[in-house]
Amino acid sequence: MQNLNKHKILLFLAVAVIALITGVTFQRCTYFSNKAYWQKEGVRTDSIYREGMKYKAMQMPDSALARLVRLKELYTPELPDSADRICVKGLHEAGVIYFQHVNDYKNAFDCLTTSMEIAEQNGLYDQLAAIYIDLAMVYYVFRDVDTAISLTMQGFETAKKNGDTDLMLRAVNNIIIGGFDIGDFSALDSILEQYRSTIISDAALKQFTDCMIEAA
């Protein structure tokens, strides 16, 4: 009887060890399989982005959008960081194409807000300044001036942190253009001090911006 119980215990231990080894092996295989899959998806997003940008350069907006908009469907938090950045850039480009070349403001808004959300979730702050500024222009079209100004201010402040003076100039000019539209330049006051305390090397665009400020 004791021998029988001993055999049962040994059998139980053997089964437990086998189950443990099998479980660990399965988890490791699953991990490496998932990692390989998402790395492959990262390559796929890069290929789609490059193809979309090729058509944009060829001034074929419909063909460019057919590629770039797919990045919205492909995005998932499991993608590698490099693929996150590609999705942000691609959807930003799609939003700009919808806005500037197709006059489809609804889809421009959709692509730009999705791009902004992905960038914010993944801490891609170097991408956000341009997105804020371009999304603000859609809000101007929607006549939501308060949100447009708020986003433009965010774009200006983010560009200043990133040392991107070109985007700072764009932000200032957009606030002035919006001010002319609504007849109110009060939003300009809050960034003039920051603007004037920044050394900007682009003399031509800075001169233009200074003229716009004087006109305002």
C-alpha cells in the first residue's frame, strides 16, 4: 500500500514538472511568435507609408490616401515604437492631403485627431507641434475659433520646447490669420513675448511674420 502511494506521488510530481516545462515553453514560443509578428507588421506599415508618400510626391492625392489611411486600421499598441511613429506621420500626412488637396474636412479631422491621439499615447512629442497646428486649421474651417486658437497655442509651445522655429512662425501666422477672420487679436498677446525672445534664423519668414504682427 505504501509503495502504491509512493508511485502515485512520483507520478503526480512527474506530471506537474512536465506541465510546468510545457507551459514555460509555450509562453516562450508565444512571446517570440508575437514579437516576430509585430516586427513584421512594423515593416508592413513602413512599406505602406513609403508608397503613400511616393504618390504624394507624384501629386496623386487619391493614390496616396488609399495607402496612408490604411495605417489607421493597422495601428495597434503592440506595434514597435518605430511603427508607432510611422502611423503618426502617415495619418498626419493623410489629414493634410484631405485638407489641402481634397477639401474633405471631415476625413482631415479624423486622420489628424487619430494621429494626435497615437502621438500623445506614445510620447512622440516631436510630432505633436505640427499636428496641433494643422488640426487647428480644421477647427477654423468648422468655425470653432476657441479650439483652433488653443491648439495653435499648444503647437507654438510644443514647437518652442522642440526648438522648431519654423513651426513657431507658422503658429504665430495662423493665430494672426484667425484674428483677421474674427476681428480679435487678443490671443496674439499671450505668445508675442515668447516669440520675440526666441532667436529665429529664417530671416525671410521672420520678416513676413513681423509684418503680419504689425498689421494685426
